[in-house]
Amino acid sequence: MCRNEWEILRYTTEKGVILLSRKSGDNILKFDYFGEYTSNTAKKELLNRLGINVEIKKVYSNINTDIFIDNAIKNYYGMRITKNEPWETTLCFIISQFNNIKRIRLIMKNLLERYGEPYYIDGKKVMLFPSAERISKATIPELMSCGTGFRAKYIKSVSNEIKNGFSFDHINRLDYDEAKNELLKLDGVGDKVADCILLFGYGHLQSFPIDVWVKRIIEKVYMKNKKKSIQQIHDFANNRWGNLAGYAQQYLYWYGRTALRLEETTQTV
């Protein structure tokens, strides 16, 4: 990319569209907005989505507890936790179950094209993020045709719950434990997905999502290869990293996958 070339990212939400521009080699970000946004609300949403308003050095000073996470920070220095709309986050993480990033993106693209509200920018059609109400009108076979597979019944159930009064605003007024218990009542939302929603949809930074990789990393690095239950890992993360356990989780996840793979390859050789 040439130094004077602009990279443009597009965020589509239920409210409208935000275009984010970054010039290669610079730290300056510019944005434009369409739909229901104002300059202030678009700026606030971008700050939340990109985690720019987080004092990252303060985060590091609290989570840098050992050599492993110190290496993780060095390898992924500057990585932030994003924060999206709760419904958007919920839909994405229900789809993420037993899935990969490429497939998740394809499914989301299909859902946006079929159920998103059309919006036009300079004559070009953009599909906004589909509301729960629009998704709730779809049948399970229609959702499955978007590639959702077994997740279709969960998407249908959760969108119906929201249409019938389940309130994400209510969840926002609860503390972490209460909020997680409420989310666990939704079909298709287990321990990991609930924590992902709380971390990336509500900014509960004490949330510590545990998938197969995180479990392996914690057991290998901190538990001397001893198997631990999900609750034991939650307790460990809470005691070690407290209200910033979610940040520790992200650095452990991204660095740990690479580190463990390299170690396994070396051992095999």
C-alpha cells in the first residue's frame, strides 16, 4: 500500500453506516456517517467499537502477571477489546459456535443480504445489520439456507424472545453475575457465548470466555497440564486478573494458540 493511500472500513449497524478511513503510515482516523447517526453518536460508537478510549498501558500494568502474558503483550501490543451492539454481538456469537471465522463471515453476509434493511449511499445499496424483529419473521428453513445449520433454531428462538420483550437494556443495568444468569436462559447461549456477549457487547471486562484453546492454554501454562473444570478456570482467572480478566483472555488466546502450535511442532520434529 502506498503511503498516501487511504484504507476504508465500513461498519453497518441497525442505525446506519459509518465509514472509517485511515491513511497508511499515519495514526489519524477520519470517519463519515449516514442514517440515524450524528457526528457525536458516530464518534462515540467508533471509540467503543475500536476500544480507543481505553488506557491500554493501565490495562497492561494490571494484567502483566507473568512471563507468558508478558510475551503475549509484546507480540500483540496495542490490541484492544471491541464493543458492539448487544444484539449484533449475540447473533454473531451464536453463529460462532463450532465454526470458523471464514464461515462466520459468510453466514453473516448471507443474513445481511437477506434480512438487512436496504440503505443507499450515493445511489449504491448497502444492507444494514438486520434487526431481531426482521430475523424473527424468518422460518428455520429460511435461516438454514443462509448457512446457519443447527444454529438456526437458536437464532429464531432468541430473536423471538427479543421481539416478545427480552430487553438488552435491562441486561445492561445488571451486574456481571446477574447479567450472565439472564443470558444463559436464552436458547443457544452457554457459558462461553454468554461471556463473549458480556465482554464484546456490554464491556464487562471481567468476562473470561473459555473455549477449547483458552482451556488448553490455562491448563498447560498455569496448571502444569492438569485438567480443570470450566468453573475452576473462571475462578483462577478472576483471582489472577480480576476486573480485567477479559483483556488477559484476549492476549492469552491470540498468543497462546501460536505459542502452543509452535511448541507442538517442535516436539513433533
